Amino acid sequence: MKKWLLNWRLFSLFSVMALLLAGCGKPFLSALQPAGEVADMQYSLMLLSTAIMVLVIVVVTIIFIYVVIRFRRRKGEENKIPKQVEGSHKLEIIWTVIPILLLIILAVPTVSATFKLSDVKPMNKEKRDKNTVVVNVRANLYWWEFEYPDYGIITSQDLVVPTDERVYFNLKSSDVKHSFWIPAVGGKLDTNVENNNQFWLEFDQKAADKAKGVFYGKCAELCGPSHALMDFKVKPLPRKEFDQWVEKMKNAKPAATDAVAKEGEEIFNKSCIGCHAVTPADKRPEQARTAPNLANFGDRERIAGILKHDEENLKKWLKDPDSVKPGNKMTGTYGKLTDAQIDALTKYLMSLKVE
Amino acid sequence: MSTVARKKSLIWDYLTTVDHKKIAILYLIAGGLFFLVGGLEALFIRIQLAKPNNDFLVGGLYNEVLTMHGTTMIFLAAMPLVFAMMNAVVPIQIGARDVAFPFLNALGFWLFFFGGVFLNCSWFLGGAPDAGWTSYASLSLESPGHGIDFYVLGLQISGIGTLIGGINFLVTIINMRAPGMTYMRMPMFTWATFVTSALILFAFPPLTVGLVLMMMDRLFGGNFFNAAAGGNTIIWEHLFWIFGHPEVYILVLPAFGIFSEIFATFSRKRLFGYSSMVFATVLIGFLGFMVWAHHMFTTGLGPIANAIFAVATMAIAVPTGIKIFNWLFTMWGGSIKFTTPMMYAVAFIPSFVMGGVTGVMNAAAAADYQYHDSYFVVAHFHYVIVGGVVFALLAGAHYWWPKMFGKMLNETLGKITFWLFFIGFHLTFFIQHFLGLMGMPRRIFTYLPGQGLETGNFISTVGAFFMAAATIILLINVVITSVKGEKVSADPWGDGRTLEWAVASPPPEYNFAQTPLVRGLDALWIEKMEGKKGLTPAEPLGDIHMPNSSILPFVISLGLFIAAFGFMYHAKYSWSLFVGIGGLLITFICMFLRSVVDDHGFHIHKEEVLETEKGVKA
Amino acid sequence: MHVEEKLTAETFPASPEKATLEGKNKFLGFWLFLGGETVLFASLFATYLALRDKTAGGPSADELFKMPLVFVATMLLLTSSLTSVYAIYHMKNFDFKKMQLWFGITLLLGAGFLGLEIYEFNEYVHEGHVFTKSAFASAFYTLVGTHGGHVAFGLLWISTLMIRNAKRGLNLYNAPKFYVASLYWHFIDVVWVFIFTVVYLMGMVG
């Protein structure tokens, strides 16, 4: 009976908390609105630990309020000497044992979830299933590269993944330490300079719809002046559309049609192509890929990861990159461009599309 | 000899003093100044984040401010203020006339001070460090200019000072206790100091090594963290956190000690479960060394390491919980007087419990992948460090102010300070838990509109201004008190239990005319309850041996300060290397002098002691 | 007992290093300091172990290290630890001259060790094993060099003590100083045993 009561109370506490927290934040960003298996697991762990902790807080608060009100020194008690109590073994054992039990309740699911989240066996290269999607994430000052080694394509800034299945990630950094975080979809993992880190995420289709098809990703490790601006976007697609996207990417080539864009292409090929590639199949080694791949630039969500995706912002970025992202590596790598040149470049860049 | 000492000017007196009470005041002033600097930096951070896309403090400059806020608050404000309390109180609490090594005590202070000044010189010499207080290796090697060099060299200097202080208190507590002061009769604050000092002894060397390695890499072409030459930046993370986690307990254990004293005093009751409190303190200190990798859950150490460190971290909650309940039951059945220090102590319990429970949440490794490096963590450690340590320092300052300066801080102003600070604190940091969960990473200088982060950040900024206002009122209180305050007696709170309340306020330079005999826990309380006026002396009145003051600690530290500049600029100017060597020579020559010139101290004669004591009674 | 009191072999206490409060403090404080030093070296050892294979194309441990030289250096330092034991034995027996003699021998052995180490480093540099070459080189020179620096400091310290007290002999003021200096010397010796094992033996075998 008592147990049932406790369960019932815990359950109602859980649902009240879940309701409360769900009101927090935006569906494309908030860890409180989990959008996949990993985030779900972490969210339930959060709820469990919060429930236990609220229980502790409630007990402490009740005793606290009682003590503080009941044992105030009142008027006329100025000379009162309370009894000097040394302690109580019974009480001390109680408040040692109960916390231990509470912690065991928390420790078991923690350990189990920790192991589940690091299960990356399916990405083993030799035994990999051909349907398993693996993405190599390379973090750079201040942009992200996403390479699909099984499809031979590279993109950057916008990560495209299939929904409702586990996607596996290889994470590394090419300059300083960053950290790969898509709050709504799952916890973060660091991109180190000396080794590959691996983990998996799962992107829920329904949650993606709720988030209007785009999740926000962040760099979670201080990496320099523009750390705050090192955002990326995630576009989860149903498996079929994802496969179509891959096919389009494999065959994508820049095709400037109108004259202004052609002019832009010339400028690009003179000043930019040393760093930026415009085809998703970039055979250069990663050390040579020092700037984002622009093959599907026209489809992107944001300019430079943060500005609204329109021509005006692209011009602003090309004119003075440092005013948008202080400390970025593009500033000063190309000569001064005239307004006409910038217009042409903008036309050309916006024409780079696969969709 | 002693009469000569009294004729020296005030400044010279403080430059050369080896008296633990004066060193406490030096720590209090220096730590207080750095606290104001760090607080100002915090305010700048909150102003920048008050609204999305703000341009008050952008990019690299913001990173400098955030780095210096963290570094200053931990190393240059909290640490020295803790040392101020320890120096002011611990020797008297154990019935000693001074610390074991008065000369080293002064040296510890001056090393900390010059290290801190060196670090802050960076603002005027090309920019402050900008890689966060953790200064992770890949970013700090990439950082241009000399900012990180200031961090690396400044912290080495002040770190040596802290290490010396730690050893000093260990020896003092082991060797200098008055007759009858057994280990299990030591006041809780002394116990906390003891365990803290042991933590300092074992935690600071790894930091020093980490800093030396980084110095080698940045200034002398080393390859410890250079992946291209085989280096590994994870080594820095380990070394830093092997220091960094115990550092949290180095700060918070003395805070626990301060509150234990205050709860007992103002409840007029002996500390509940004293022996389990001692046990819990030692256990926390021990476990503090076993959990460092919980700061590295997302580094990619693998599930086995993460699981082990998660469970070990959770274990710390048990002794901490024991303490919380013991404090509550100290008040239970007591006669609680709500003085300013007691208000901080009472407010500390719910505030710190919040910080503690979010700590347990962080320990759940799999969930921590979400919390890590987000504002949730920022909220968590501010609840621990402000709600625990800063509350304790404010409480301790109010509590022992009359002991240190002989005048009582104004209680009304004290309570206003308390309420403003308390409200501001919760306003600033509570909402940050949610900001973090809603996807706000820490250490970002701005955020975009439309991501749901505006309201929370604005509330947080408002709270910061409350805390700033509280600090200003505290300063006003200090000024008013020093101008107008009335002289107080030995036991101004009336409910003092431990030995420091048995000597005059401020205490004479020899503390005790006669070393007291300690007959139990709360030695003064026992005597009071038996209706005695003072302590039972353990020795006849006689000449008192005192240490000589010396300028050498100041010069030794100055030498290292100069050396640090020399080595920092050696790549730019070749002659600078000689400045570095010259600075080291100054230090070594002083050490040589200290070694070869005998220093036997001096004696205060019996008659003089009698005269001083008469003055106190009159 | 006053610290400067002239003592004779009869009145000299059995443990002069702990006969005064100052001595007791020094004794305990120095042991604690050595505890901190142990953690310092442990951190350096851990760093070295993590980086010992990271030679980045430079010479590796088994190519560099030569047993005879390291063995002789080890013997010198081990023996110097023994001679400092003799020195302290004579200090406790209030035999100042013999104490000075054995400390003198300790210094000579220590200087010999340091000389060999400098010679060894010089050889390595000629073989291209310079500090900036690789992570392994940085870790090697920092660990072994920190130890070498400790030896050099110990030599300066002990000789200062010997010269300063040459005329006035032993008393309770300087006995603790000699004692902790010898403690320090033993500590350096123990650290070297670990360096010999972890750096040189393991370097040559694996």
C-alpha cells in the first residue's frame, strides 16, 4: 500500500516536472524537448535525478523551516542555555544510509546509460552494414565539416542526416579543441586534436517536424574569439529523401548560368578556390581542406553559420568577415574586392545548389 | 627589541611583519581588492549578455574578461580570503602564539600577492589571458600575445605561496596546539583548515607541473601539448583537474568550518555530531582526489572511466549530506540569534543544498553530456562557490571582524548587505540552470534572438546588480565602522565558545599571556559554564619568545616577479633573459641570506606583558 | 634548552633535530614538503610515461641510453646517500669534524653525478636529441632535468651549511638544518631510483 503510494507520488511528481520543463526553450534547441533516442535517455535520467534531488530538498527545507522558526531566541530568553547535545547515533545512521540508497537508485541507470551511449560497434569499418550512416565531423576555427566517407561526399555547416535510425559520428578537430553539441538531439562530445572520438545519435522524425525541419548545433568548448558564433544546423530527412540528397550531392557540379554569376565564378576561381571546394567530392587530404566546402551553399540555412541566409548578408560577410566573426581565418586571405565583384561573387555562390 | 619594532612606520611594519594577525589583514585587503576586480569583471560579463547581439564586450576581449573573472575569483580572491580567515583565527583557536613558520607565512602572502599583481599586469601589457580559467592546452597554445604567459607565470608564483601556506598550517596544527587541545577537541574550523592544508599540499604540485609544461611549450619550444610533435593536450586536462577538483574542496571545506563555528555560537549549542563532522570532512578531502575526471566526461575517456568516476562522484554526496543534517540539528533545540553572520549561515543551507544536488545531477555521466560546458554547469558551480564559499567569507568577515579589528561592523548595514546579496545571488544563478538546459553553452559572448534565451539572461543580469549593490553597502559599512565604530571586548557576540574569544580584540601580538590549558571541546564555553572569567593557564607568566620581522619575504617574491617578466619577453629581447636570471638571483641571494644569517627572534619581557594585559582589562 | 647553548657530547640530546620546538617544526614541515615534492615528481613521471614513445622522428630511448654511463651515475648517487647517513650518524654523536668529512664526501659524489649528467645531456644533444625535437624529448629533459636541478640545489645548500657552520660547530640551532638537508638528499636519491627504472631500464628494454 505504502509502496504504491510512493510510486504514485513519484509518478505525479514526474509528470508535473515533465510538463513544467517542456515549456522551457525552443524545440529546435532545448535539451528539455528531447528529439531522439539519446536525448530521451538523457532526459529521463535528468528527470529521475531531479526527482530524487527534489525529494532531498523538500526534506531539508521542512526541517530547516521548522528549526528556524521554532528555535528563534525570543524575548526573555536572553539568558537561556540550551541543552548541549553531543549527537545521536540513530539519526546519524539514518542520514548516512538513506542518501546511499538514493544514490544507488541513481547510479544504476547512470552506469547503464553511459555504456549504451558509447556503443559504437556498428561503425566498425570491416563489418559495417552498408545502410549504416557514418559521418566524419571535423571542427575548425569556426566552422564544421561533415564528410560521408561511404558516399565520398563532403559538406559543411549544414549536417544532413536520415531520421529514425542511429547515425554514427567520428569527431576530431583540426586546430583547437571544440565540442559537438546538438542539444535537442543529444549530449555533446569533444573534438580533440590528437584522437578520434566516436558516438551515435538518433534523430526523431516527429520532433524534427515540430522543430520545422532544422535543429541547431553548437560548439560547446571555448575555442577563441568567435566561439559563440560557431553554430551549425542539422537537417534531418526521412531515409528516402536522405538517399536522394546523397545521390544529388554525388553528381553535383557548379553550373553558373547567367553572365553575372559567370563573372563571379571567374573571381572565385582566382581568389577562393585555393581553400574552398565547390564540388562535394573533394579528393584533397583534409589538411588541404582549410575552408568550408561550398558545393550546396545556395541551400544553406545561414551565412557564416549565424546570419540570415540572404544576398545582403552574404555581401556583408564577403566585404568584412571580421566584423561578423572576429578572429576567423578568412579575413585577409583575398585582396580587396569592389562592390561589383562582391555582387558577382554573391550571385555565383547563391547559384551553388543541389536541391 | 620590541620597543624598536613599535617605532617603525605603519607601511614598513606591514611590509616586514611575520605576525599571523597582521598577515591575515594583508590577505583580507589584497583578497578583498581582487574580489572587487573579479566582481567588476563579472558585471561586465552580465552587461554584455543582458540582451541578444549586444556589442558591449565582443569576441576576444570578452574571453579575456571571462578568463580573468574566473582566475581572479578562484586564485586571487577566494583563496587569499580563506587564508585571511585561517591566519586570523586558527593559531588562536588552538592556543598558539603564532604559526609554526612565521617567516614562511609572510613569504606565502607576498608570493601570492606578486603573482596576482603580475597576472593583472597583463591588462596593461597587450592583453589578458583568454583561454578560460581552465586554459585548455590546444586553445592556450594557439592564443596570440602574452596573455597566457601571464597566466602561466603568475599562477606559478602565487601557487608556490599557497603551497607554503598549506604546509605551514599543517605543521602549526600538528605541533603548536596548547596543552589539552587534542585532535578531537579542535574547533571545526581548525579541522577544516587542517584537511584543506593537506589537500593544498597534494593538489598544487600537479598544477605547478601543468603550468611548467605549458610554460615550456609557449616560451621554450617544448612539445608537451603539440600534437604534431607527439604531444597530447589531454595531459593538461588531467593535470589541471587533478588540481582543480580538490581546489573546490580547498575552498569549500574552510567555508564548512566557518559555518560550523557560527551555527554553534549563535544557537548557543555544541556542534551536533562533532565526531561525524570531523569524519565527514576527512572523507570529503580524501574522495576529492578520486573524482577529477568528472570534469572530463565529454573528453572521450570511454564508458568504463566515465562510469567509475560518476559513481565515485556521487559518493561525495554522502559525507556532505551528513554535514547538512548535523548543522540543522545543531540549531534544533538551540536558542538561535539572527546576527548577520548567522543569517549568512542559515541562508547557506538551502543555497548550498541546491548546489550540492545539481552536483549529483552532474555526476550522472550520461546526463552530464547535456549539462557539460553549458550554463547548467555555470549555475551549479556558482551555487557551490558563491552560495558556499562567498557566503562563508562574508559570514566569517562579519563574525571575526571585531576580533581582527576590535570594532563591530554595523549590524543593520550588515543585514541589508545580506538581503541584497542573497536575493541577487538566486536571481542571477537560479535561472541559469534552465538557460543551460535550453541549449546555451557557457563562455559565449553573445546569443541570437529567437532562441528562447532572452528573458533568462536579462533576469540574470538584474540579479548581478543586486550583488554589486550589496558589495557597495558592505564597503560603506567597513568605512563607517573604521571611522566611528566602538571598541569591543574580548567576546563581543557574548556567545563565543572557542579560544579566540578569550583574548582581547584585537589580540596582543603574543596572543596569550599564558598558554591556556584546554579541558574539552569549546574550551572557553566550558570555563564560562563553570562560572570562570578566563582560561585556566597551563604555565606561569614569563618572558615570551617572538619571531623577528623581516623584509626578505617581500624581496624574495619581488625577485620572482622580476624574473617572470624577464623570461616572458626573452624571445623578443635577448637581454630580457638576463633580467629573468637577475630576478632569480635576487630570490636566491635572499634565500641564502635567510640561511646564513641567524635569526633567534626576541623576547617580550614579563613586565611588558603584564602592562599590556592591564591595558586590556582597563 | 636554549638553541645556542654550547653543548658537549654528554649534554647533546639523542635526537638533536627534534630537541627544540623550532627543530620539531622544521622536521615535520620538511617531511610534508617532501610529500608535495613526491606528487610533483609523480606528475612528471606520469607525463613522461604518456609521451615516452612519441619521438616524432627523433631518436628514441633505446637508441640513446647507454648503460655504463647511467650505471656509474646511479652508483655515485646511491653511495652519496649512504655517506650522508654516516654524516648524520656522526652528528647525533656530536662529532662535528667527522660529520663535515662525510658531508664533504657526499658533496663530491653528488658533484660527480651532476657532472656525468651534464656530459650525458651534451652527448644526446649531439645525437639530435634536443629539447624541442619531440614530445618525448621535452618530457625526458623536464623530468630528468628537474631531478638534476634538485641535485644542484642540494649541493649548494649542503655546502652553504658546511661553510657557515665550519667554525662554530654543532648546536641545536643548526642540527635540524643539517638533518633536513640530509633528508632532502635521500629524497633526491629515491627519485633517481625511479628515474633509473622508469626512464632508463624501461627505455632500454621496451
